[in-house]
Amino acid sequence: MSPSALLINPWIYDFAAYDLWSTPLGLLYLSDWLRKAGFDVKLVDCLDRLHPNSQAPAGRKNHPPGSGQYYRRPLPLPDLYKGIPRQYACYGLPEDAFLVDIRAVPTPDLILVTSAMTYWYPGVFRAIELIRSVHREVPIILGGTYATLCHDHAKANSGADMVIAGPGEAVLPDIIRDTLGLDISIPASPWYTCRPDLSLYPKLEFAPLMTSRGCPGRCPYCASQQLHPGFFQRPVDDVLAEIENRIAMGIQHFAFFDDALLTNAEKHLIPILETIILQKWTTFFHAPNGMHVGRISRDLADLMYRSGFRTIRLGVESLIPERQNELGAKLEIEQFQTAAENLHSAGFEYNQIGAYILYGLPGQDIREVLKTCQMVKQASVRPYLAEYSPLPGTALWPDALEHSPFDIASEPLYHNNTFFPCRTPEFTWDLVWQIKREALDR
Ligand code: B12
């Protein structure tokens, strides 16, 4: 009998959540690895809107495949969020449907649970509690973003038998040996020899695509270096083979998960897009993660348009020079205007191009954000407000500790972006609504 593993993607516990091509990509990579190692693998993904019992509201017509609303179960507000004028909720599969799925799985040898945002840990804990109630004796291993960045918190509180920091591929053989006493003969292979295992889903609207891991940048608010040390781009042919394979599965929509998609574009993204155009493949690409604005030349914008990009998000952060310098000086206003012009000339419309603007940074008067919003709109680009979430181990963390009136070091719930953990004394919820309105008004 083959050994078996059950993979779990837990719920989101938050004030808001909307599915933007969300996929437990880490788990899907690990699944491919496990299958190569001879495991039988099952997945219960609480965030799969296409699950027959998801109760997710039907998708809106004008929203691209892969995006949409989750089923939402209102929850009492945790004490430490008192004063936030928003409903707290659990997003994703109803609990009874989760339990039906968990019970339907024959007792596995190993259970792997992933975790995403650090402040979503209550959903992770709840999943572990429920799994434990059904599969009492099975070792539960927790990994992912929360498990990596808040490792001690997860070890102390999650209820998992083992908490793993960092990429899982390299440590799976050790985990399997330690928990099951099995020596897996396949070597700890590099992640890019695996492909996200999409066979775990009966229904798919899109495929996640990660053409690189890590990031060459060092943005002071970002934890990419801790999560995926170094920077590695997959060979172009390998990425194209993956796209071709997905097309053969009937998939047309793709969402990029790269941290730095446009790095080294001449040798990486450009040849990929040129081949797609040459082969006349029908593809639609979404890049919900902010891309490096200064790298969007006229040629690249044309290729993006012609190869089927539909969702463009630009990592603007701030167009106020002092703030931009503090964040790594990656962008000048002229570069932003040129990139916007290039995208418009290529054919992209206002609603397809969004600019992420960071707000709620340590010591930042959020009124400053209004100016960047206005400049972004002047270039016919839609502002998207991205609230700062402080993360341990990042360059901005000491600043965040100094400016936050809350105990962000010991309580990850305070990392919640909606909470504005680094709020200044002038902060009010009215001001937040005013800025949100300004961003939305055209
Ligand atoms: C893609 C991405 C998004 C996408 C989609 C996210 C999704 N899950 O679907 C979008 C653009 C929507 C997004 C949005 C946001 N994001 Co984001 N995002 C990322 C990004 C770039 C990649 C995540 C990913 O899928 N990686 C790919 C997989 C392969 O890696 P992985 O999941 O880490 O899995 C590996 C290991 O962790 C491990 N592993 C995972 N699970 C398990 C389980 C076991 C048992 C084991 C052993 C190992 C293991 O092995 C895996 C394979 O190596 C990360 C940064 C990063 N480099 O990780 C930020 C990141 C997660 N995002 C972040 C933030 C701040 C946000 C936003 C709040 C930004 C904003 N203000 O709007 C929003 C909020 C999202 C929301 N409400 O849904 C922060 C985290 C904040 C936090 N407090 O935790 C990160 C870390 C970036 C940063 N600032 O440093 N994001």
C-alpha cells in the first residue's frame, strides 16, 4: 500500500477577503513532490470556491475567471480588534462541509497544513483542531508564511506536531523519515523540477504560474527573503512547457505568483511572451502582484497586450519622493508616467491597470497617500490601496515596533492590514473612508 498524505488549506479569518486567483501554491508543489515519492495525495482546500459545497456566491459576469466572493460566516470580533467598525468573519467552505470531506478521507499517514497571512492564524488553528478531532493519531505538520515568519508563535499555539519554516521541498524527506520512518529514495530535488499539482482539483478556472522564486529586490516592508531566500528564474522552455500543458488541460487563464516577474525580462518574460504570440496560443494573464513599473518599456507593454494580459498591477508604493526613497528608490514620477503611457498605447484600459499604493506605514500621515492617489489617476491608472502589514525580520520591522501603539511583536493578529497597526495619532476611521473614496472616485 502506498503511503498517503492529506493536504489542508485553511480558512481566512479577517474583516474582508476576496478571491484574486488565490491558490495554496506551496501545497500544490509539495503534492507533486509527494506523488513522485510514491504518496497518494488528497487536498481539502477551504478556499476553493468551485467546491460543490462551497456556498460561494455566483461569480459576477464582468469579473475574470479565478476571482470572486467566498462564502462568509460572521464571527464575534476578537477583543483586541475592539473599535474597528467592520464585521469580522470566516471566509471559505462551511465547517460542516469541511468535516464531511475530512471524514471521507481514509486515515492518512501524514497531514500537511499550509498557512498564508500571519494574522489569519485563527483559521489555521481551527482547521488543526477539527482535523485532530477526526484523525487523532496522524502527525500534523504546519508550514507556510505564518509558520515561517511567526515560527515560535506557531510552535507554542497551533497544536501542530511539527512546525516548519521556509520552503518545504528540501525538508520533506526528513519529515517523512522522522514521522513515518520511511526513507524516500528520490533526492531533495530543486522546486522547479516539480509542477503545481492541479489534478487535486476537480474543477479549474485558471492555473497559477510561478516562473521564479524569491526576489532580487530588498523592499524594506517585504518578507520575500525570509520566505524564499535567493532569486531563481526557471528556464524559459520549462515555463513554456508548463503553459502548453495547462492549455492542453483546457485552461486559458493564468495568474502569475512571481515576486519579480519583470526582472531580466529580455531573457525571461519577453521570450516567453514572444513564443506565446508566435504559437498563436489563446492565453489570458493576470498579474495581481505588483510589477516593477520602471521595467515596462513600450515593447514589453505591446507584448503583454498581444499575449493576453488582462490584469496589470503596478508596484507604485508612493510617488512622494521622500517616501519613495525610504522604500528603496525604485521609481520616479516620470518613469511611472512613461509606463502608464506605454500600457495605454499598447491598448490597456483604465480598469485593467491598477497601481498599488502603500498606506499605514510607520510614521506615515495617511493624508500623504491622497497625493499619490491623485497623481496615479492623472496618468489614467486606477489606484489600489495596499495597507501596510508589519512583518518580523523585515528592514521596516524595528520602525514598526517603535511606531505601533500595539504589541505587534507577540500578537500576529496585530499584523492585520485593516487594523492599521502603525497608525499615527491623527488616524481616524473617517480619514480612512475619505482616502478609500478618493481612490475609488474617478
Ligand atoms: C502571490 C502573493 C499574493 C497574491 C495571492 C495570494 C494567495 N495566496 O493566493 C495576492 C496578490 C492576491 C496577494 C495579496 C496580498 N498579500 Co501577498 N503575497 C504573495 C506572495 C508574493 C507569494 C505567496 C505564494 O503563493 N508563494 C508561492 C508558494 C510556492 O510559496 P509558499 O506558499 O511560501 O509555500 C512554500 C513554503 O512556505 C512551504 N510551505 C507552504 N505550506 C507548507 C506546509 C507544510 C506542511 C510544509 C512543510 C511547508 C509548507 O513550502 C512551499 C514550497 O516551497 C507572498 C510573498 C512571498 N514571496 O511568499 C506575498 C505575501 C504573502 N503577501 C503579503 C501581503 C501583505 C499581502 C496583502 C495584505 C497586501 C495588501 N496590503 O493588500 C494582500 C492581502 C491578500 C488577501 N486579503 O487575500 C505578505 C504577508 C503579510 C502577512 N502579514 O502575512 C507577503 C509575505 C509579502 C510581504 N509583504 O512580505 N498576495
